[in-house]
Amino acid sequence: MGTVLRGGTVVGGGEYRADVRIDGPAIAAIGQGIAQSGDRIIEVDGCYLLPGGIDPHTHFDLDIGTTVTADDFASGTKAALAGGTTTIIDFATQAKGGTLQAALSAWQAKAAAKCFTDYGFHMAITDFNDRIACEMGELVAQGVTSFKLYMAYKHNLQVDDSVIFRTLRHSHGIGALIGFHCENGDVIDTLVQEAIKAGQTSPRYHALTRPAAAEAEAIHRVISLAEMAGAPLYIVHLSCAGAVDAVLAAKARGVRVYAETCPQYLLLDDACYEAAGFEAAKYVMSPPLRTKPDQEALWNSLRTGLLDTVATDHCSFNFHGQKELGQHDFSKIPNGGPGVEHRLALLYTYGVLPGRITLQQLVDYTATNAAKLFGLFPRKGIIAPGSDADIVVWNPKHSATILAASQTQRVDYTPYEGWHQQGQAEYVFLRGCLAAQSGKPCGEPRGEYLRRNPFPDRRENDG
């Protein structure tokens, strides 16, 4: 017995009205009159059928030394499901002097039997040598096919240009894609120390000590290093117009650079840092929020297809008790904010409805492109026979207000408190099982760990 979603509009490779039949964990058929005897019929007239969202940038159960994120893999993936995301890719992080395998094992233990979505891991490298180079190839063989390097967080995660160049050069031969947090950590560290010495300790100085130029410079630099290494690269949470210009110029000359932005950079701006009292701490994240012209540059990049994905960088800390660790020193405020639950709703409400992006682009940026970049396509990221039955039935008529009090995310605030939301994930299927309904998860955790395919040369696949 299968399940037939009848009367909806499938989005992907165009928009067309069709029924979708699910049989077991996979999509069995798409068309008209495809129901079989005994099938369960769900009427979805007036709704869009979207591939389950893929969020390729989350941080669940992240220990930063002074505290641990409010959302672990259970609460974080439950919130993802509520909003229409069926796959997340989190970051396992190598300990200084440690092995990549030890890091992967530690993160697998954090996630095991807890995830409500399917999940995979990128591997963040903090210490590179010949042994780690060998381990990179071993991890690719185990299905961890993407890595991350930080150009920021001096004295902690930051690596130097030599490591960046050597890692990029090595990645190309083993089928790996390297992602980068692009900010000039040396400059930022100097500005932070100067601000603290001058008594400038309120949250607004987080943004002032991480200028947009520090991001744009790092992106220019890492693109140049990737060109010299002859390797593709992926830039995470791109936030400013200068960064957009760097990516545009690189793509124009044939560099295989892929870039992600996040809803917070599309919808929130640096006026948030003028909030009274300590409220601005809610918006302490890296990179920080930028200006309205930066927002417009990002929206234009999505409209024209310059950017590739919209992730969330979900890294939640409670305002009370966690963000307050930096009440007298902005540099001690845990960096990050929540967002995994509201990504699709925000992009639909403030992107699709005003005509900034199309429904097809919504699907591309929240599912299909991430599946292609990170070795999951066509199993994920598309509604097609044989693909996993990860399907979001999106009801465009639903109207709501985003409130921390009613969210699934286990954090005491949302940056979008009081914002209007149009549309809702009415039904969410994960590998054929109903996993959420009316914006609320249902059932037990059934997420599976995903072994991902090596990164291909997409110059031949993008045509």
C-alpha cells in the first residue's frame, strides 16, 4: 500500500500539476491516475509539492568551551522538520592535534538515534599535516566529502594561508569540496583588542570590529588561493556587497566558486545593533549583520543565480544565561543565532511573494543545489521517481506570526519575533514516512546518517 498526494503542484524543473505516489521510502510515480488499490489518498489541492529542504550549515550540540548550544541534534532536527527541512549537514570539528576520525566519531555519537531528519557531516580542519591529508581521503571514502577551514577566530579555529593552499590542492585529487568561513581573523583580533582596551564593550562593537571589508578581503584571498591550487571552493554565509563582487568576478573568469548566504543577511540589518540595553546581543553572529544596500546586493545575487544555496548557520544560544555571558564584554558573547525552523517560511514570504525569487529558485537554493554540491543528488533535492520520498506539502494559504513562544527550536528567542509568515509545511514526508504535520513534528526520530558521494567537476554537470 502506497500514499498518493493528489492535486498538488510539483515544483522542480518547472511547475506542473501532478499526483505523486510514494511507495516505501521512495517516490514511485508522478502523473495522473497513478493511485493503486489500497493506496492512502491525501488531497493537496492548492498546495505546492517541494523537495524536502536541505540545510547544509547547522551547528547542533556545539561545545564552545564556556557553554553548549541550546539545540542538540534532537531539538534542532525536530525544528528543521517543522519548517520543511528533511536533511541537515552539520560540522564535526577536529580538535587541535587530534585526528579527523576521532572528530567524526565524536559527532556521530552526538547525533546517533536522536535525529528527526537525515543528516551528514562536513569536517572542520584546525590542524593540517601529512597524516591529516591521508585522513581526508579516508573520510571521503566513508562518505564525508566536504571539509571546512576558518579564516577567522584567531588562536582557536583560524588556519593560515599555507594550510588553505595545501588543503585546496589536496582536495581536488580526492573528490572533496572545501568550504571557508571568510573573515580576516588577524585584523579582527586587532580591532577587538583595541575596542576592549578603549572600554567599548557593548554588543554593537561586535559588528564594528568585524567590518565588511574584512570579509571581502578574505574572499578575494581564498579565491586567489583556489585559483593557484586549481580547486573548487565553497564560501559559507556570504553577507556583504563586496563579497558578492568578488564572487561575481571570480565566476566570470571561470573559477569554480560556490557561495551560500543565510536568511539573517537577507532580512536583518545592522540597525539591530542599536537595540536598547543588551538586546543587541541576540544578533551577535559572525559575520555580523550588514547594511540594507548589502541586503539588496544579496537578493540581486539570488535573483540572477550568482549564489548557490541559502543555509541557516543555525547556532542557537539562549539570550538569558548564555548570551549574557558577554554582558560586560562583547567578545565573550556566544556567536550565533537560531533559524533552521523558519528558513522556508521566510524565503517564501519575503522572497517568493514579493517577486525577489521564483518558486523554482526557492527549491534550488534550499534543496537541489545543496544536494548536487554535497553528493546527495539525485537521492535528495528533487521530486522524481526513484528519489527519496522527502516531500514538503507547502500550503500557501496558511498565515501566522512567528513567535518564540510557539517555535519548536529549543531557544528562548527568535530574531524574527512578531514577523508575518505566509505559508506552512502542511505535511512533511521523510523517506515516505509522515514526519511533520501542520508545522509540528510527529513520530519518533528516524533520521539516517548519509554517506555522500565525492564532489564532481560540475562544469560538465551545470549545463
